[in-house]
Amino acid sequence: MNLSVKIGTLTLQNPVTVASGTFGYGAEYSQLIDLNQLGAVVVKGIRLGPVRGNPTPRTFEVTSGLINAIGLQGPGVDGFIRKFWPFLKELKVPAIINIWGTTVEEYAEVARRFDALGGVGALELNVSCPNIKEGGAQFGTDVKLLSQVVGACRKVTELPLITKLSPNVVSIAPYAKAAEAAGCDALSIMNSFPAMAIDIKTRRPRLANVTGGLTGPCIKPIAIKLVWEAAKAVKIPIIGMGGIQSAADAIEFLMAGATAVAVGTANFYEPQTALQVIAGLRQFMQQNRIQDLRELIGSVQTGK
Amino acid sequence: MVEQTVQIISNEREADLYYRLVVRAPEIAPLVQPGQFAHVRILPLREALLRRPFSIFQVSGSTLSILYKTIGKGTEVLSRMRPGEELSLIGPLGHGFTVPPPSGETPLLVAGGYGMAALYLLAQRSPQKGIVFVGGRRRADILCEEEFRALGWEVRVTTEDGSHGEKGLVTEALLTELKRRPAGRKLFACGPSPMLKAVGRLAAEFDLPAEVSLDEHMGCGIGVCLACVVPIKAGDGWEYQRACTEGPVFDSRQVAWEAAK
């Protein structure tokens, strides 16, 4: 049985990764799960310098979901390399580094730094964080800027480039196509959906940042539709994510057209989720006599 | 840290909105240090996703207990669970209190409401007995007073409505004691934020060491989501550190109180 898939030149032993921002820098989960069973580890977004992040409260739980506005707190490139890379580089599975910046030049500089580091599996360009005033989503909701970011990173690295797209657009196809045309190797679909909650007793927003990004099982149907649309628009592989908590959820993404998937918010409440998804995928393939996982990709039948 | 499915041994109402949960958790219980917590997945809770963090109250062999107050959907569902039912626990988590040495500063414990629960193991494992200051709004908020006395500690109770112990705030009782004997004390505190801030102020005023257990909305509990951050001094300013990992217990002098909520 073959579960391996390719993202650009990168081979994943299975299609199950984790979503950036829900898995720290990998080491945190190593006491609870065997990271080497995963398709890849994807780290939290890193920009050039350290980032303090937003004030608290930063998260609020809603029906079947979570709104967050962490604000990409992080150690910056140097802090990351010093504190977290020694652990990640010893893993047997690829480490995908999620990067962001406030300018096109900063994205390219961070990409260059990780290219020079050696041993990185792929770079994921975060152009879609809803919780950052400068940078973040502005690059993911403007086709021209998106092309510039991807193009600038493409110039400085041969590493597989993955662009993480925003769901907050009228149609995702132009963005998917623009990223592909600018030279990126894969798409991550989707980032969190902009959202808000209010405490009716105090009339105050639930988050200090006022608005945040919605994740968790409640966004899955939105993500499935976006993956399906993007898959029709581009030839490059898609990593599907949004509310996955079981193998059935993951299979839905594959059928919609994703080549790989990422478990996100579920890591917070059930650290075993990604491993359970892998086991469930194998079982589904066995039961349905599927030899190669690639048979599932894009296999949804929309005709009558 | 270990993730384990555990069985409920008992889950009884203690008083008012307070419950005492005992579970069999043989892989977790022996590892627990005072001030650490367990992150509990309440399996019957369907539409609410996250685990709920609870201070570990008592440990006995392979069992551990939690003292909780029903304050929302999660704790209400938990309060209806019966012996034999299962929960998923990750624990023990966080950086707890420093157990006092046999001689030296006298430990003074300061608790607000069910903050008492986080201090029990510290009182039990401390070779030195000191004084526990416990405060609450009214009599029903004063928990496990007798269990601390049974450990040989002096317990001083304050309630805001005067229905039990002295009338006033727990930090007022602490201030009276510190004025009486200002030196050679170390403070350990767990309770609501305004109380912790007041303890931090008193510790600074009397130049006493203090350890405080800080609380913030928690997500994953193991350090990845960065939801539960608190401001901690760093260099000339401060940075956000994780209550679930670097905390929940911090040296009061390290907390950037001006930036704390």
C-alpha cells in the first residue's frame, strides 16, 4: 500500500501533516506522540525578528470552533535556529518552515536565511494571517502582491515553496493561479476565517484584538469547497486543512482534490489526532482495496 | 507529561458550586509536583472542543483529585459525570511551586476561593508548617479548611461578607500578619488576578520572596498555542511567557505586573 505523496521535490511518507501554529516547533509534542510517524512537521510562522504577539485574551472557544488572535508571537529567525532547529533537524521527517514578513523584501530575506540553513524540507509562505496589521493577509488578498511575494522567494531558494492562501476572497482560483504562475510548488488551503465574538454582559469583544481567525471543525465545509475550487484551477498539489479531526475528514479533503492534509486545532485538544488520521487512512484504503493513496485525490464525483 | 484515559472514582458536590473529582491515573499521579495541573478532556462535551485545565488538589498512590467550581458548560457537564465514566487527562503539566526547605523562611500560603486546591500538595510536602490565609466572598467559598489544619498548618479565614472568619480581604489579613512580623517569610499564592497583584505588591513592599500561580485562558496546555501568555520581565522590558509551560507558578519579582491584567 502506498501512502507517500510529493510536494514539489519533497516526498512525504504519508499525506498527514500538521497546520502551522497548532504544533509549536515540534519538540513540545514529542513527549506525547512519535513525530517520525507524521508526513511532515510544520512549525509556527517565523519572521526575521522576534514578535511579542497580541495582548490577552487571545483565544475564545465557540460552537465546534476556536477564534484566535495570537499575533504570530515568535522568536524570529535567529532565535528559532538557536532554540528549535537543533531538535527539528534530527527528525526523520521533513520540517516545513512557515515564514512571513511585513514587506516583500522581508519574505525573501527570511526565505534566503532558511535556504542557507540547509536541511529544511520546504517553506510555507504565510500570506493569510488575519491577526497581523502589517503583512499577513494583505499579501494573500491582493493578486499582484501575492505574485510579488512568491516570485521574490522563488528567486532566492530552490526549496519547495508552499503558499498558504486566505479563505477571505470572493474566488480562490485567481489566487491559486497567481501563486502557481509565480513559481510556487504547492498551496496550503486554508488559513483561518476572520471572525469575532462579543461578551453580552460586558459588551466587550471576547478577544483583546477584537477580531480573530476561526478554526476547528466548524470551518471544514468551507475549506473543502475552497480546495475543490482551487484543485480545478491549478496543477500544483494542495495541502488541505480546516477542522480535520478524523480520517474521514482527511479523506474528504483528498477527494476534493488535496494531495496532503494538515491537522490543526485538533492538536490542541487531542494530540493523537494526526496519528489516528494516518491509521484510519490505512484502514479505509484496506477496506476499499485502494493500493495507492493517489487514487483518492480529486476522486469526488460531481457529475449526475 | 503523559496522556492517559482515566476512570472516575468519585465526583461529589463539596459545597455550593464546588465539586471534588477523584480519578485513577496511575501514570500521572506519582509524577505530580505541587502547583502543577492536569488538562482534562471532558469526553461527553461535544461542541466545546478544548480541554479544561485544573490544579491538581491531592494525590494518593495511583489516584489524584481535583477541586472545581461549576462556572461554565465544561464544568457543568463534568459535574454530571458518574463513577466509572472516563476522562482523558494530560498531566502533570506546568512549572509548580518550590517546596520550602526544612529551615529558613516560614511559608505563608495565600489562597482565594478554590485557589486553595493548588496549594494543598505544597502544604503537605513542606517540611515546615506555616500559615494558610484563605479568603472568599462568603462562607461557601472557603474550601478544605479542615484538611489544611489536619496537616498541622494554622488556617486564617477571611470572607468579604463576614459570614465566616474575619470580615475583609485575604490580603488584608496577610498585611496584618506581615506588619506583626515582617521578615523571614516566603509567600505562595493562588487565586484571582487582583488578589495575586495585591500579594505581588505586599511582597515588594516587605521585600519578601513570593511565588504566584497565574491564570490565563488556556488552549493546548502544553506550550504550542500561545493562548495563555503572561507578561514576564526580560531585559529592559517584558515578554510574553506561557502560563502552561514556564508557569503557572512564577517568581513574583519576575512578573511585569504593570502589564498584567
